[in-house]
Amino acid sequence: MNSSGHPTTLVAAQRGNSNALKAGVYSPRALAARAGELEDRIAGMPAEELAEKVWRHEVASLMALTEAIDNSLTQQGLVGRSGEARTLVPYRLRANEKLRKTLHDLRTIQTEGLRSPAEDDRGDKPERNRPPNIPIALAETYERTSVEQIGPEEFDPETFLVTIIETNDPGTRTQDREHAVAFLARLRKNRPLTCRCFPGIPARDELQLRDWIEEMRDAGLEPKSDDRHVAALVRDVIAGTPLKPFYAWPATTLAVGEVCAEAVEKVRRAGAEIPHTPEDARALLLWKVVLSPDPNVRAGERLRAFSALQKLAALPRCTCERPTRKLEEWEARDAKVAHVIRMLVGTSYDSALLIASFPKAYLAVRDAVDEKLLEEFGQR
């Protein structure tokens, strides 16, 4: 102890001194004490109840994390001072995938209970989370019984590339994974967070989309505080009521018009015969390679076919405009609402997440689309 110090602020050294302890993240002693407290609290709690509580907390933490990242990216942009994508962008993508898996785990616990350790350790079962090849991995990712059930219209390039990178397919070489990583980096480079060009894996049907929404609600997902406001904006646009302030909602107004026009065009395409071109025939052959159920089709062959489909413009491409400046607060708010409106008509897992978060806005958008279809075709 410093004898020349100020007497009223001097603190004697003691065994186990914790004067400098802050968060305690790196302190085994502090963590052990807290772990002991928690152990006493959960001692009498049933295993399934404890697991559900832990998973619910994890879901809430991930939702809070993704909201914080979204706010940062909206306010400060996707690109840093050096012109490179900010490190928060890959964190956001990983957090979203983690949230999806955690929701699935929570739903499994609620419906099936916990698996016994003996079941997981049984030697006569293959590794549950390690598909043996790319076709099986793709089918499992899309929740299909076979990769042949995945159509080009629901193909997600990022999912395909991540599958090649992460699957331990014996026919995948290191250079194949490197090529897939390079493809993925080009797809994601400077892409806005509100991009809808890559919608993600779609639901098999309306029933699976509803199941996803119910999973989120069962996990405790609450509607957003601005749900009513977004719904009111949509209804005002359809009614022709000027939005206030008049200058602050151009992207929102455009988004409502676009989703209605897309619905009309979709109905027209469904009843029209689409002419085929030589490029269509070539693309069909390439699709058969990319989505081949044959495990002997190597990753390199699939990637070459994937590259050829890109050159034929047969894959989704990001056409979003990159912001050239930091958006004003009202511009960022307008862009966010417009993105929500466009996503509410989708069938991907991300769309299901927003439908659960904006139920009133979803109904308003659906009513707007129905009204437009009634106007164009005379029936809903």
C-alpha cells in the first residue's frame, strides 16, 4: 500500500482482490462463482424445461444482436472507409443462420423433447450433421427428399456455394472450395443489406411457410412496434392518400406498386406459353449438372456449370443500387420500410421472419395485391 497516497481512497490489498474486475469474462474465479449460483437455481428444473429456457434466451439474444447490427449498417453503411465491406456484414449473415438453426432446435424440443445421449452416441448411425455428399447436403438444406425436387426457379446461389464449401464430399478438392469461396465473395461484395435479389431458400409450399411463422411465434417472437405504421402506409398508398411528409416515402410508394405489379405479371406468366430459345436448352443441360443427384458428379463440374449459368444470366444477380453517400434518417427509414414490404410477399425463411414480425403490414400488403388482381382479372 502506498503510504503517501490519499488515505480516504486507499484500499488494502487482499487475497482474491477483485478491485480491477470489470466484466469478468476472462476471470475463471468470477465465472466459477456465477456458475455455482446458476447451478443452485436450476438444480430442480426438469431437463426439457431447462433446455427450452436456454434456447429461448439464445433466440432473444440473437434477435437483439441482429437488430443492433442492422441499426449499425443502416446508420453507417455497408462499406468502410477503405471501400471494403464492413466486418459486420458476414457477422449479420452468420447470426441469421444461427437464429434459424436455434429456432429449429427450440421447435424440436417443444414437439419431440430431448434426445437421449444413447441415441446420439449409437455406433450404427451415420453422423447426423455431416451429409456424405453434395446432393444429399443440398436436399437436406432445402428440406427436400431429393435434390431433384429443387427447381431452377428456387435455386439460391449462396446456399449452393456454402454447401460446396462446408460439405465433406470426397470428390471436392481444396481448389474447388477455394473457387466456391471466390464466387461467394463476388456475390456478396458491397451488396446492400436490403438486397432482395437472393431471397434465400424458399418454403416447399404454403404449409411449410406457415410452419416457419408458427415456430417463430412459439419461440416468443413479438410483432415489431412499427407494424401498425407500416400497415397504415401500405393502405394509404393503395387508397391514393398522400403520405406525410410527402417527400419522405418515395421508396415505400414504389415498393407497394412493384409488389402488386409483380403479382399481376406472375399470374399472366402462369397462363402464357413462354417461347424457348437455344440458350434455354443449354441452360437446362447446365442445371442438370449443378443439381445432379449423382454423387459421382464432382464439385468442380458443378462449379463449372454454375459459372456457365452465370454467363448466360440464368442465375439471380444483384441489381440493387449501392448508396453513394450516407443516407439521411428519413431516407434510411423509407428504404427499410420498402424492403419489408417487398419481403412480405416472399416465401423464404427471411420472409417468414418478417411476416411474423409485421402481421398487420402483411395483411395490408396481401389485401393490396388481392385488390390489384381483382382489378386486372376480375377475380381473386
